[in-house]
Amino acid sequence: MRALREAFGQFATGVAVITTVTAGGERAGVTVNSFTSVSLDPPLVLWCLSDRAPSAPLFLRAGRFVVNVLAADQGHLSQRFATPAADKFAGVELAGAPLPVLAGTLAHFVCRTERVYDGGDHHIFVGAVERYQRAEGEPLLFHAGRYREFWPELAIGGDRVAECA
């Protein structure tokens, strides 16, 4: 199992914190690197959460969530929301309510849970994007169990990538 996890870790990803709040006011947040866009029309995103995560019942009950895409200088937020704590939001600057939007992120997507699929030992959440916002900056990257730096000067052919089919 460890070898498979290490092989999966060879795929470099961005880092996001998924946040939510239930109708009763319970907040939850979790760090993920499983976020991806699914569709532009309709706008859909996907992320995965371990079914053993203490916050899983809250995300399943809430019906809405926010994907907060972290900037390079937000490793502290990644660590905070990846670590069990009584109140992960204590002292964290928020930029939105009632759903918790983290301040200073590169982008955030406010979503309605469209579907949740069984994915082995994970729940696969598909969300319909209701609104979003983006900012300029460098991303927080994760590869082989460590945060990595983004070096735009090494980009092949400039900073634009050809669209994939």
C-alpha cells in the first residue's frame, strides 16, 4: 500500500482546502490535492475525501462546499487543515460567509454538492460551481510528499500550455 501511495505521489498537484458549514453552524475544513475541474458547461468540479475523515459526515450533510486553491505562501493553511484540531478556523482570516472562504487564495469556487459517489475508501464529491473568484500569484505545489516551488521562468514555450483533448 505504501509503494502505491508513493507512486501516486509522483503526480505533482496543487493544494486546496475544502471548507463547509452545516445548517446548524458546524464548520469543517480539509486539505486535499484531489481537486480537478470536470466540466465547463455545466461548470462542475470534483474532489475526494476519505470516508474515515472525521469531517466526512459534515461534508455529506452540508450540501455545499468551497474549494480554496492555495497560494505558494499558504503552506501554513495546508498544514492547519490537514491536522486534527478542535477548531481549525481559529485565527484564520475569512473572506466570505456564510460558507467559509479563506482569504488570500489564488481562487475559490463556491459549490453545491451535485453528487457523491462511492470511490473505494473515499467519497467522490462532484460540485456544481455557483460562483468563483480568481487572483494572480504563484500556486502551492505538492509532489512526493513535499511542498515544491513553482519556477515560471522554466516554463516550456512561455506561460501558456496548449489545450489537451
